[in-house]
Amino acid sequence: MNVLVTGGLGFIGSHTSVELLNKGYEITIVDNLVNSNIKVLKNIQKITGIKPEFKEIDLRDKKELTKLFECNNFDGIIHFAALKSVNESIKKPKLYKENNIGGTKNLLEVITSKKHRTNLIFSSSCTVYGQSKKLPIDENCPTNNIESPYGETKIKCEEIILEAVKKYSNLNAISLRYFNPIGAHESSLIGELPNGIPENLIPYITQTAIGIRNELTIFGNDYPTRDGTCIRDYIHINDLALAHISSLNFLSKVKNKKIYDFFNVGTGKGITVLELINMFEQTNSLKINYKIGNKRKGDITSAYADISKIKTKIGWFSKKSISDALKTAWEWQKRISNYEN
Ligand code: NAD
Ligand code: UD1
């Protein structure tokens, strides 16, 4: 199977590319490097022994995208390429709309301008649920509670993909709504490369542990949870990567049927911020310097997934432990300072 991976040099895309190559897929990576490093390509090759095809293309550039599709027939497309900072999206909503929705529209237009049958997997997010009244969150929970322009781009892309599947006979698609991906590849050759001061918890913890940050601030400890801190569903990056391959396989077995569906991807277990910090300390035998601070605006109290839909329909479920994710995240942080070398 010939698979196009957009945003394939990013955090989730690079891990998924490695798993695809390990399983014998032929892949082409497209990335504009806005939030990634070309060194990732070499490291994918180091891990797998295979140099994937790479094109530096911005998905907003329809001409270049069209050229790529003129020379290739992709059986599968995994579409990761997007900007992902909630904070930045509040400051630059137009950029997020143009990049995330504009890029997806271009991609759909070039796919559907061809006859070749394509299965598309789209990176959505649990952010589409906002603070759900129902926990664990299942796919029927409402998506009208979105708090950020970033989240709006995700639900909009899901909608336009659904419309394209209905309209064009050569396209089937799945949107995967990820919960909180963490960890790194066991080789420590690829991982998350946060830009500037991290917004997410794990890179902030690892940067504090290594001394880049003086202390971690826990955003509030008076939430109505078992220890007062927020609950999330953290999922090992390797498990998340495999969810894409299971989804592609699922679509490739569908014959003579139109399919668009969407699935949660998490572990199904909620962990508090304090519990995660304790696990990190125990797993890696170190102490994190932290204080309790104010709540972060826009944070939700609890989000964890009901994963029965993906388990039943696609047969995917998470296998790796959170401790393993925390161990690999720390190994990656120790390596990352040498990343440019
Ligand atoms: P990332 O920033 O590490 O990877 C995204 C990649 O896309 C980057 O390499 C970037 O350079 C590239 N890119 C962005 N805009 C592009 C464009 N216009 N043209 C070509 N390339 C472009 O992010 P990630 O964490 O790997 O996330 C991948 C996808 O998953 C994104 O769509 C993100 O919104 C979604 N997602 C991420 C998380 C998370 O916590 N990491 C959670 C839910 C959903
Ligand atoms: C963030 C995004 C969300 C995205 C998700 C996965 C926001 C408001 N939401 O959510 O859209 O889908 O990442 O990438 O940014 N925390 C601290 N101190 C820190 C950092 C985080 O206490 O320095 C806490 C947060 O309050 C939260 C938990 O850790 O309770 C996880 O935070 P984070 O990693 O940013 O993920 P989300 O809040 O789930």
C-alpha cells in the first residue's frame, strides 16, 4: 500500500511513519517544516533502515500538491499536517483557519480530482468535546462546546471530510479524536519537539526535570476531582501510531461501501496531574520541582475516553503502559539537547 503522510515529520506523524515503514508500507512524507526539523527524516531512516520519500510542500500550495498527485496514486493518506497550539490559535484565528482548514480543503480537492480510490485518516482531537457532561466521553457526546479556534478547525475539517465522502465515490475516511499523546520512540531518536515554552504537561515536566525550567506550575488544585487537579487520558505515542494503521487496514477491507466514521483514541483511563507527576518521579527516580498555581483559562476538569467503539469496530486498543511513555519521554528529553548535532 502506498501511503501519503502529511505532517509526517511532526510528533505523531514521525512515529506513525516509523510504524508504517516497519510494517512494509511504502510512504511519502509531506511537511512544510513549520513545526518540525529535517533531521527527523534521517532519524526515521536510522530506526527503520529505509529512507522515505520526502517532499517539502505546504498544503496551502495547491499547485505543488497537484503536481505530487499527478505523479503518484496514494491508496492511503494519513493527514496530520496542522498547527496545534490552542493559545496561538486564540491570537491568530485566521492563520489557523487558513492552514488547518485551507490545507485540508486543498488535499480533498486533489484527492477527489482523481479516480484512484483513497482511504483517508484525519487527525482530530478530544478538544471537539469541550467539557463533556458525560464521562467517559463517547463519540455521541456533543461537539458544540468547543473553546478555541484550534478546536473549531478540527470539527470543521471533520465536516468537510464527511461531505467529500458523501459526494465522491473514490474516498472513504476516518477521523481519529486523540486524547493526550505522550512519550517517545524507544530509540530516543524521535519524539516531541516543543517550540519555545511548552504548553503541554509532559514537555514541561521533562524540561523542569532537566533544568531548562525552574519549576512546574500545576494549574489549579481545587477542581472537583479526587486530588483537586485535572484529569486527562494520556496515551502512549506508539499505541496512537498503531491506531492509524489499524484504521487504514479497516478501510482497505471495505468493499463496495461508502464509509465515514470517527473514533476516540485513548486508554479509557483518567489520570490526575498530581498522579502523573508522581508516576514520572517514580518511573525515572527523580523529583520534580512544582508549585500549585492558578487555573489555566479554558482548561476543562476531566476528559477521558470511552474507547469501546474503536475496540469493537476496528479492533484497536492501547497496550503500552503510561510508565513506559514517561520513561521514553524522559530518555528523549535527555537526548534532545543534542538534537541539532
Ligand atoms: P506537530 O506540530 O508535531 O506535527 C504537525 C506537522 O505538520 C509538523 O511537522 C508541521 O511542520 C506540519 N505542518 C503544519 N502545517 C502544515 C502545512 N500547511 N503544510 C505542510 N505541513 C504542515 O503536531 P502533532 O502533535 O504531531 O500533531 C499532529 C496532528 O494531530 C495535528 O493535526 C494535531 O492538531 C493533531 N492532534 C495533536 C494532539 C497532540 O497532543 N499532539 C492532540 C490531538 C490532535
Ligand atoms: C491541551 C489542549 C487541547 C489538546 C490537548 C492535547 C489547551 C487548553 N488544550 O489540552 O486542545 O487537544 O492539549 O494536545 O491547551 N498542566 C499543568 N501545568 C502545565 C501544563 C499543563 O498543570 O504547565 C495541566 C493542565 O491544566 C491539564 C493537564 O496538565 O490539566 C494537561 O495539560 P495539556 O498537556 O496542556 O493538555 P490538555 O489540557 O488536555
